[in-house]
Amino acid sequence: MPRKSLVSALATLGILAGLGGCASNGGSKDGRLAFEATPGTVTAGEILPPVTVLVQSSSGRSTKSSAAVTLFLEANPPGATLSGTLTVNAVRGVATFADLSINRASDGYQLAAFSPDRAPAVSDVFAIAPPTGALVPATGSPYSIGTDPAALAVDPTGQFLYAAAPSGLYAFAIEDDGTLSEIAGSPFTQGGNPTQIVVDSSGRFVYATNLFSAVISGWSIGTAGALVAIPDTSGTAFAPRTPLVADPTGKRLFAGGAGVGVVAFTFDETGTATTAPGSPFATPSAPLAMAVDPSGQFLAVADNFGYVKTFGIAANGTLTAIAFPDAIAGSASTSMAIDHTGSFVYLADALAFGIYGFALAGDGSLTTVSNSPFFVGSVARLGLAAHPSADFLYIVSNNDIVRSMAITSSGELAFFFATPQLTDGANTAIAIDPQGEHVFVTSNGPATGEVWVYEVVP
């Protein structure tokens, strides 16, 4: 359902009272605004061409005003955000916005301009296009880390990258062009041999499961990305390489136990985690892969019997099994991802040499997508990462190949015709930044572990 016009909403609240409404309905006694230039079609996340707003007299004549002008999204899809400098002072009657960007691809965008005591204006309609989804190697890649890297995580701001290896957590600052700079003190150690890592939705804490201990280790993130250890969280014994996921909307963690289902945690302002009431929550067998949908409503869990179960997530982390038959997949799941709309669940399976796809309904039930599983090659281990705002899925296998696939409207996967990217070793993990600009891959290179960086082509 289209959202209510921002201009109409503000008028309803009385914010525009006395301003004369939109410019198309006539100006106020002190003047009006008008868009001189509106963006053409650009790619999601890119800087828009400069947007200019004229501060005019009531009759539409030019002025020399230095009034402050503020921009909003007037019409936009759910989840779209206008970023950049949103309020500027006009110079001789012209307000120029030079660093705007919009994070979601869609048609039907409009901008609204406001200035005190002047009639607002609404721009012409324009579109934001999705990126192509293809990958190209970033300058400076790869970056050396410890041998046998196992997992990757990017913080919600896209500023920091963390890679897990037996020698600890390697921390990097991410520059705008994808260049990585290792943070002082890296690698950070605690627990023992981290195998899965996540960053919480606030970007304040990192958590890891460990190969040699039944605890979840935690760190707080400093302003420069450095990690400071917080107390370990004991729980029901975790299996080696147990899955670990964070709720993207709240302070909840979920970890798979060895034959005991899912252990849920909540954490406080210090990052200290507490086991949620009712944990562990039963699954038919030991969990192998998990993912939380973007809305934070559902947790999907694949186990080593080949079942995929969904749970509803309560505010306190308690899980409620969805009362539908479990979906059926392979019994060698290695990774799970949910698309940016929360409509499709994808599960990599080593024995099927491919990816199972399921449609995720509003009630949490799963339905197998046509032509699932999707064959991606005779490889043993697969990792998945879904683009945060476009219909693309990125895949690594334990050879040296990094693939891009398009997600169709029905949830089926289609290969890009672009040549797959190559690392120089066996790949182990994949992650994408929240802006959808860079994909990161860990691999075992000829002499050491490596982090590869790829740019998502706009």
C-alpha cells in the first residue's frame, strides 16, 4: 500500500499551516519553492546528480534569498532512505544539494522541499536503478590473515570487517573504495579458535562461537573498530562450527547446539548475553545453518536430517515453532541466506552441489521454489550472501570460484553470464557490506589465509 504523502501528512499535523500548501496550489505571502533540477535514473547507493531548489517570490520571480531549504522523500518504497546533507542555505536564491543518495532501487520516487514561510515543492518522478550485481576485484586485494579462516562479518555501518581464524579475530577498517586497513591490536583473541562470528544490529558488539569451548565469546567495538573483550557466555554445549546468527532488528542471538536444537540469547547495554527463557528450542536434529529474516520475525533453521524449520521470534528471544510441516532439503547444509525482501530463503547443501530455495510466507511457512535445488558445481562446501537491497545472491565454494546469481520474482536463481571471479585458494566464507557495494571472501591461499574484496558493479 503506498504510504501517505509526506506533504499531506505534515499538513495534517499542522506543520505546513499557513504555508499555502504545495507550490502547485499557489504560493504563500512570503514566496515559494520550485525544483530546477531533478535526478535522472541513477543506481541505488550512488551519489545523485546535484539537485537544485529555487527560492522564489509568490509570483515565481527569482530572489537573492539565503533561506534554509530541507529535502525529504515525498514518495518512496518501504525501507528507502534519503542520505546526505538534507538542509542547505540558498545562495542568491538557489539551494544546491550535491551529496544525496538513496539506498533502494525502485520507480516512482519524488523529493519534497520545505523552507519556513514558503510554499513547499514536489519534484518530478524519478527512478533509482538496481546495481548490475556483477563483481570485479577491488584494488589492493587480497589481504593476508592467519591460516584456515572460517567466517566473516561486517558491522551495520559498513566501516569494519572482522574475519575469524584459529589465531583470533582479524579486524579491518573498510575505506569507501573497499580498501582494507588492519586495525591496531588485530588479531584479537578470547575463547579459542573462533569459527562463526556476528556483529549485532547496533554495531556495538561482536560475538563468536569457538571450536574448543562451549561458550560464546564477546567483544565491544571501539570507535576505531578495535575490540575489547566482554565476559564469555556459557550455554548448552555447542557443536564445532555451530551456526551463529544475530537478529538484524534487536538484541538477540541464536546459536545451534549439538543435537539440542537452538539456544537463544539476549544481551544488555554492556554486551553481556543471557540465555533466553525456554532455551534450547527443539529441532529434529543438530542445526547446521540458520538465518533471521530482515524484519526480525522469523528464524529459519536447517538440520542434519534435511529438515528446514521456522520459528517466530519474541521480544525476549523466546522461539515458537511455526505449526506447518518442515520443508525438506539436503542433509549437508553449509550456509543459509534470506533475500532483502524477506520473501525467499536459500540453503547451500554440499551433497546436492547446489542451493535449495524456499518461499517464506507472511505466516512463516516455507514452500519449495520451482526447479530447486539449483546446481552450482561439484563442490563440497558453499557459502551464501544476499545483496541487502537488490535481487542478487553471491556464492563461494571450497574451490577458488566466487559466483553471482540473480533472484527472479518467483525466487528461482539464474546465473549471470559474467565470468565468475577467482581467488587463489579454497574459499571458506563470504559477506557483503550493508550498502551492497563490496563483497568480501576468505580463502586459504598458497601460503596463508586471505581476504579478497570485490566491488559490486553499479
